[in-house]
Amino acid sequence: MRRMLLAVVPAFAILACGGAKEDAAEGGAPEQGEAPAGATKVAEGGASIGGTVKFTGTAPANPKIDMNEEAACKAKHEGQATDPEFVVNDGNLANVFIYVKSGLPAGQTYTAPTSPVVLDQSGCLYKPRVFGVMTNQQIEIKNSDPVLHNIKAVPKENRGFNISQPTEGMKTMRTFAMREVVVPLECNVHSWMNAWVGVLDHPYFATSAPDGSFKISGLPAGTYEVEAWHEKLGTQTMQVTVAADEGKTQDITFAAK
């Protein structure tokens, strides 16, 4: 991926299918860019890193999606449906995954939340498009459309899966056992459907909301390597130092090419 220029504020502190074994389907959302339920940070300390992901320049036009053959999905969109590769609102960028890459206390282990993260399929799009889970945390994959969806995970480190959900209301639970940022998800039926999940062995991650905001809470005091990832703009890494109980504000800026 191409690396983009990162603008940081404030200046004194630098600072969110293949190989898959097929599985049978099982019967049985948050808005895009929002931090999904189940990803609540476990308080291990009193420090936090938060801010806004900003976008400068003109965002590329999102690709148009032809949903004429999926009337039920088309009806859920106002006007022309598009593939939301760039979600920019008033210069703020959504769907950026920000996480602590290294620097946590050695030997510390973390327990995954018992509540699942919900990945919904609605209007023939994944919602949320970008999200995070802890290793072994349940992902509830839900079909809210009255059409066939086929969900395919394409990891490099984890075991993949390939499941079908032919009817509305079906739910399937899946987990990832190993740390991996990020795992692509796609749909074999609708080629434009894509999502990405960051899998971590700790709870210190966030996804920027529609207004670009993010916050990683519960951090112990320390110096961390933090990475911000976007599906088209690549990754940026930065060093962040937080004191005990400090709430550090850090704005991140990606720029258009």
C-alpha cells in the first residue's frame, strides 16, 4: 500500500478467500464507521488517545453500484448506490482503523468481551465496513436482506471461512484465533461487497466514526507505536507517549493524491 503524509497535532506529542476452508451456513448494525458493539475497551489504565481523522484534498468519487438485479437491496438506497471506499464528511474521514501496534506491558493478557460484534448485510453492503475484534471474540454475521449472500474471509494468518446465508434473518457466529490486521471479507454473490476486520490480542483499538472521531481508552502510561489503516490510503505509524490518567488529543490527516 502507498504511504500517505500524516499531519499531527499537537507538535509536542506525535501521535485509528483464498486458502479458506469452506463451512456450511447456519440459520438463525451499527452504522458504517461507528465503533461496533462488543469492542468496548477493557480499562487497564486511565490514559486515552483520541482525536479526529481528517482528509485534505478532493476525495475520489466512489464507484457506482448497479443493483438492478437486486431490487430489494436497491430499494434501501436513496438514488444511485455507491461503493463507500471514501466516507468523507466536512473534511473528516470515516472507516480508519487505529490500534496500538506495540508497546503494551510484556506478559499482559486480555480477555475478549463476551458480547459479539455484529456484522450486518443490509442493502447489499457490509455494515460496519471496517471494525475490530479481539482474538476469539464472537462475530455475529447477520443477513438483513431477502437475498442470498455468501461471506468469505480471506486471512493470511487465521483460518478462513466461506459461508452462505440464503434467507433474510440468518445469523452465523465466527471467531479468529490469531492477531491479524486486517482480514478482508467479501461476498461471492455481490462483487462490490467488502469489509475489513482488525483482529488483535488486546482491546486497544478504534474505528473512526462518520465525523472522523476516534478514542482508545484504558491505556496504561507508556510509549506506544500506534498505526492508522485505511483501505485505499494505506497505513501510517506513529509514536505516542501518554502519562497516567492523561487524555491525549491527536488529530490524524490523510491527504489525497
